[in-house]
Amino acid sequence: MSVSANQVKELREKTGAGMMDCKKALEESGGDFEKAIEILRKKGASVAAKRAEKSANEGLVITNVFNNGKSAIIVEVNCETDFVARSEDFVNFSNFVMELLLANKPKDVAELLTLSKDSKNVADELNAIIGKIGEKIEISRFAIENSDNGLIVDYVHHGSKLGVLVKIDNVPADKTDELQPVLKDIAMQIAAMRPLTIYREEVDKTIIEKEIEIYKELARKEGKPEQVLEKIATGKLNKFFEENCLFEQAFIKDNTKKVGDLIAEFNKKNSADAKLILFRRYHISDENK
């Protein structure tokens, strides 16, 4: 059957799919709009299956801090190319995902995909944008954080490829404004210096054991006597902690201070016991998500 330009235009406005895809879907469905929409959704699922083995190493990291700084969300949505990551369709889909996260607080990506808003289902919208754009697109991860007696601050680096949340607890209610810029600096520190943990006690024991063995072996090859290897390894391990544990890192804005000094100064000034609790650092090139 022949399909009018107005029908194609209407379907395109309703689905966001390309003109030719809309025309073909309407012709295949005999002009039935609901069937045409279903055809377009199936096309998205088909494209998704074909692109499943592709790498989606581009995308966006977006954050949202709410509830007066006591709650925050960070989410990463991926695609194959930077061109698509900057497109209006991809940005709109990413913002739609954030809206659903804010409204429903799902426990994982699988639950997120089942959610709907204004009759728009996340999984359906994902298939639709995959069908329209023709790239692998996925919601790879998100985190929802809360602090009853503290503060959460975010930082998103220019280009939205790297985002950070940092949480601190035990903050006096009337001192959150004073602490806000300090935490923003710490979030930028996390983005730039990529710490493994906040405190040395949190470093995985297998990592520590591996580092010690490496330090000892290097010392042996330098001809150091066996009885001093432990002492040498301990010294190098302390350096490892200073470089990889946020609390012990030199502050990027003033290397005469450590990050821990910033919190200590705030606590001393305000007779407080604020403590850094966690951070989330999402970077789209991270291999381990």
C-alpha cells in the first residue's frame, strides 16, 4: 500500500526513527501505526543483537546530587563512537535514564530496564535508539548513594567522560556549606589522581602481597642482602600507599598538604568528626566496571 508523507512524518515524530525506516515500517504494517512501532522496536533489537560483540567504549557519565546534598546518583551510558555520544538522541536517552533512576531507585541495571515513565519503557527506548543510530548502546552501571548525617558532592570533568561522587559523614548540619568546596576539590583530586581506596587499610591484601614481592625481588636483583629486604619493601609500600590511597595523597592544589589534612583542618576548626566514607569514580575507558 502507498504511505503518505504525513503518516511517515507522524510516525517519525512519535518514535524518532529515520524517515526511510518509518516508511518501510508503515508499508510492512499496512498502515497500522501500532504494528509499525513494533516493527521499529524489533529492528532495534535486531541491530542490538548484531552489535552485541562490538565495543562500546564511548558515552557519557552523568551525575545528580539531590536531597540537599544527602543523596546522589552517578550513571554511565555507553556507545561506540564519540560522535554518537554527543548526539541529541543519545544525550536525551541518558537524561531519560537519570530521570528513571531518580524516580525509582532500582537495585541494578536489570531492574532499571523494566521501568517506565509516561508510557516509555527503558528497554524499549534503548532498542529504539539502537535501531535509529545503529550502534551498540548500553547502560553499563550506576550507583545511588545516601548520607543521613553528611554530605555528597559530585564532579564531572569537561566532556562528561569522567565523573566522581565523594561522600563524607558526621558533618555538622550548619557546616555543610563550608565543607562543600573542600569536597569539590577532593572530588577533582579523585578524578585526576585515580586513588585505589580512601585509606590504606582498605587496600586488598593480595595487592599488598604482590607489591611486597615485587619490591623484594627488585632489591635482590640490585644485590641487597636478604636480611634488609623486608625493611626496603616496607619503605616502598609506604610510598605506594601515599600514591594510591586518597587520604595520603599529596593535595593537587597544594602539595605541602595531604588530602587527609584538609579533613583534619575542617574538624579542628569546627570541633567535628567528619570522615570520608566512599567515592565513586566512573571513567568511560575503565576496563573493570
